[in-house]
Amino acid sequence: MEVKIGVQHAPREIVLESGLSAEELEGIVAAALSGTTPLLSLTDIKGRKVLVPSDRLSYVDLGEPSSRRVGFGAL
């Protein structure tokens, strides 16, 4: 699933591909926004971890589940 994260005072959004479902991602984002965790922590499908301070989140956009990629872009 594609996730786009807007961060305050940052000119670009963070885009990552996550293996989690929409419900799992929504729970993680809700916990960060409620103040129970100080950081929004997500791991993409390549194993890279993204940490964003919860008080700096502008928006989180959860996209469609990703389909299987074909061709040279699948690497």
C-alpha cells in the first residue's frame, strides 16, 4: 500500500510502499496523532524505517493496495 506523509515545514512529502493493510496503518497513525507515541514509525517493503515526530504531521494519505509490478521497474 502506498503511503504519503506530509510534514510541517518540509517542502516535499514522504512517499513509501508498505506491506501493512489499511487498517493496520490507520491504527499506527491514530496512535501517533492521539499522543500515545511521540513518533510515527513505519517500515517500507525494502526494510527502511521512516520516523516522523507526531507533532509535525500535516497529513497521511493511504493509497490503494499495490499490484504486482512488471518490467524493469519491478526491481
